Amino acid sequence: MLHCLRKYAQNGVMTSSPSLPVDGFGKTLLDYPRPSVAVDTALLTVHDGGLKVLLVPHPGAGLGWALPGTFVRPGERLADAVLRSLREKAGVSGRDPQQLHVFDEPGRDERGWVLSVAHVDVVPFGELPAGVKLISVTEFAGARVAQVRELPYDHAQIIDYAVAQVRSQYLSAPDPGGLLTPPFTLKELRELHEAVRGESLQRDTFRRAMEPQLVATGEISDGTKGRPAALFMPY
Amino acid sequence: MLHCLRKYAQNGVMTSSPSLPVDGFGKTLLDYPRPSVAVDTALLTVHDGGLKVLLVPHPGAGLGWALPGTFVRPGERLADAVLRSLREKAGVSGRDPQQLHVFDEPGRDERGWVLSVAHVDVVPFGELPAGVKLISVTEFAGARVAQVRELPYDHAQIIDYAVAQVRSQYLSAPDPGGLLTPPFTLKELRELHEAVRGESLQRDTFRRAMEPQLVATGEISDGTKGRPAALFMPY
DNA sequence: TTAATAGTGTCTGTGAGACATTATGGT
DNA sequence: ACCATAATGTCTCACAGACACTATTAA
């Protein structure tokens, strides 16, 4: 049995202390069973006037789609595991993964005891590889995803959390996810926010809320039609 | 090595499926190293006009204090682990643990690879056992706790998260944590909110915000001094 | 000149904040 | 009668929302 423990220690569980330090009860950490810990990420983008979420082929079942995810490796930050899973499974460079919630329901994964730390990240459509699977989240009440039936695990719930989180961030700040490449016009910014929030916004009210948080570049958009607009960048 | 894996399976890791199911890469879950997962809880209460957090003796070092916490057991929900740790380490029946954040910094625990899922819960002072260690969080800027030096791990940061979370909940709803036993007067409710939020509140503004969310019992407090107040209970 | 869009002025309703006034109990 | 506290009326200010008007470009 001790040999077994040492096997695991060599496997990367014990990183800093080779002497098997004990807790307050004189037990080694390895005397306690440990869960598998995964990260799953709802990667959101805006395309075609709507908020979309990226799916990847579900590795377990041959058919079906799932959120990109991976098991966390020893010594790895959760956010780094997220970035790695996005890179390897979706070919995307994520930017700033944010934790949403730990899903811990027993039996949520039939393979065993698996906790999933749900994350959300946001990336411009242009940075996605061609042909990725995107499904819309805006055309369903309560952000529930019905277009793909039976997402595995808690993935539908993760998408709900993610959409709520991103929408609340886009309430008062100009493009906090950095979906727009500056400089941009206020119209472009407003249409982005309308896509994220799934509702139309008042033109002048939106301007008054956002302009104090922007800085004008002094340049002007090409007025192909109508009066050209001033260009801004984030403050 | 296979023997070693089966040992772990018997130890509770594999709950539902005895046939060692595999993932998309043909590997067993147990082929991946797994972290220890703990829960740590900032249990907040209001006493003596201020917001306090409960500490317990730090089991590792003989002296020093820490937030109550425990390792999560197989098949156990995180919230149940929180309730168990509060019961066993603090003698308190928690009510509704809420997740705050997963702390995952490598090296945060010198015993090895340990993730901590931080939680917050709220309990009335009267339900605490006599003589528990409480420290104030109100008298420090930014809710940082300086009264007890060098809390272990990320516990000071957990308290910051917890205080911010509870304060935001007490912004617009009457006693969402259930610290008051109904019926209560608006003055009692306001003084509770003042204690939680660490600032004084306008009497009439507070009434206008809270009264629509309360229902009057029709009863009247005993006016030991001045006009008696109406009694309310949550809607 | 007209169409189209950008940018700004202004009116109104709502609600927070602050203060003043009235109501109701005990002493 | 007086005091202490509860409850409510009201004034002001700030701001979101809505609408209208002016400005600037291309065709």
C-alpha cells in the first residue's frame, strides 16, 4: 500500500515536499481519496448579429457535441488548463478565462468521481478557425440551448451561467471582452452590445453611458453612406 | 500498477461503474493524477454592531487560527462537506453554503496539490456555541482582516470574497441570510443591514426600499421608549 | 437637393436622498 | 405636558428614456 502511495507521489501529486508531510491528524494527504478535476469552458463569440457558443466533438460518444474541456494537470492553474483545452480541442487562443461555478453532483459523470470547474471566455469571431461548430444562444428564452439536444454532463447549465455572466458584464462597460478591434465607431460598439445582450438599445442613451469610458482617436470612419462617425478606443 | 489502481477504486473513487470505463483516449480516469480538493468556509455573523467571521484552531500548527475546512469525501456534495466541517470543527449548523471561488495557486498548500473551493455562509450569533473565536471584518478598509496575523493559505482572501458577496446581497433584499428571527421592526432590520454593510443607512430611504418586500404582521413592538413600531416578516 | 447617418439639445418621469412634519406610545 | 421614537409628506437633484433637431457626408 505504501508503495502504491509512492507511485502516486512520483506521478506528480507531491510537488514541493518529498517527505510526505502530514496534516493535523497525522495522516498523509494521499490517505484521502481524491476526485478527478476537470475544466469545461463555454467559449462565447458574436457572429451574424447574435451570441454564439463554441462546441467540439464529444470525445466519448462518436457523435454529439460538448463544451471543450480537459482534466487539470498537477501544478497547472485552472485558467491554464482552460487555455490548453481551448488550444488543443478548438484551435483557439482564449484570453481571460473566468471561473463560474464548480459542478459537483454525484453521478454527473458515469466514469467516476469528477468535479468540473466551469469557465467562460470570450473571443472575436475572426480568431476562430474556419468551420468550427457554433450554436446560437440568443434565440432561446432564458439563454437555454435547445439547438443541440442533450449536451453531456452539465454543459447546458454551464452555458446558462456563461451567458448570464457575459451579459451582466456588457451592461455598463464598453466591450469588456475585447471583441472589437479598436478603433471602432459607437454604432459598431452598440451593435456588438445589442448582439451580446439580445435586445436593442437606445442610441443616445447608449452613447451617454459609454462615451465617458472611451477616448476619441480623432479619426473618422469612411462615410460610405451618411455622415462619417468618430472613432474611439477603450479608455 | 493495476493493483494500485484497483486499490484506489475500492477506496471510493469509482462509485457507479466497476468496469473501469474509459475516456475518449482509451484511458481510465485513474490514469490521470488527481488533486486533493478541500472546502474552506468563511462563516459570517453579526454581533455587537459589526460583521464578524468565525475562526477555528489551525489543526496543523499548534497555535494560530484558520477558517473551518475539510477535504471533500467521495460521493459528497461540496455544500455537504461545508456543512460537515462547520458542524465538526465549529459546532455550528450552517444553512446555505454558497460557492465563492476555487483557489488553485500551486504551492498554496505545502502538503501537496490541494485545490480549495471557498464558500461563505451566514448564521445568527445566537446559534453559535459559547466562546467561539470571532474577529471583526468591519473596522478594516477593504474588508481586509488584520486582527489575526498570517491566516494560513488564502484564508484572508476568502474572507474578502465572502464579505463582498454578503454585502452585495444585503444591498437590496431584506435580510437574505436570515439572521433575524421574525417578526422584527424596521429599526432592527436597518441596524442589521448597517452592521453587515459597515455604514449607516438613511432611515426613510431604507424603509421605502424594504417595506414592499415585507409583510406586516399587524402586531406592534413593545414601546419601552417612544412610539411602538410595527412588526414585519419577510414576504 | 436629397438620402442617410452622426451628434446634440431638451423635456419628462422616476427614484434616491435629505429634511420636515405628524402620529403614538410611555413617563 | 413632555419626551422619545415611528411613520409619512415633500422638496430637490440626478439620470434614464424618449423625441426632436442640427450637422456632415455621398450621390
